[in-house]
Amino acid sequence: MYFIVVKFKTKPEYTEQFMDLVGPFTQSTRQEPGNLWFEWSRSVEDPSEFVLVEAFADDDAAGAHVNSDHFAAGMESMRPALLATPKIVSRKVEGDSWGEMGELQIDEPPLT
């Protein structure tokens, strides 16, 4: 799968409305065949920084995403809201889902 993390730094006047701004792009991407997840978070240290964690099943799904009309529209809708070029880590990794953390296991309580 392709695993991607992107950090977006927003201009102060756009910070509070940023999630509304990216809403249509988010919804369209989540409906793409081969999209495994597309999840936004906000930094607890810097409220003007938003982090996108996304994954696509394979090369075809990742390629279709970046070549879609909604991707181009999403990039343009974000452009005026951003203070700087987003920072990205994009890697092809084994697997197709989240796995459990080996270093911290939690025993689940029995069902009653």
C-alpha cells in the first residue's frame, strides 16, 4: 500500500475554517476505489498545523487519486489558505491496514 503523511500550515485567517475548506476533497477521496483511509488531525502543539494520514491500496489507486479532478480542485481550494508548501512523507509499504503495536499490548476485558 501507499502510506502518506502530509503536514499543512495554515494562514491565521484560514485556520478555523480549514476543515470546512477541505471537506469536499476529503469526501471525494474517501469514496475512491482503493482508498484505505484519509484522516485529518490537528497538531496539539501548533493549532495552525493540520496533519493528513492517508493510504491507498496500490500503484493504480494512488495514481488515480493524484490524477483525479477532485484532487486538482482540492489542491487549488487549499492554496490560498496555506502559509507554506506542505511537507510530505510518501512510502510504499507492506500491508493493507493498521496493525497492532508490538511494544504496547492491552488485554481486552472479557465480554460479560
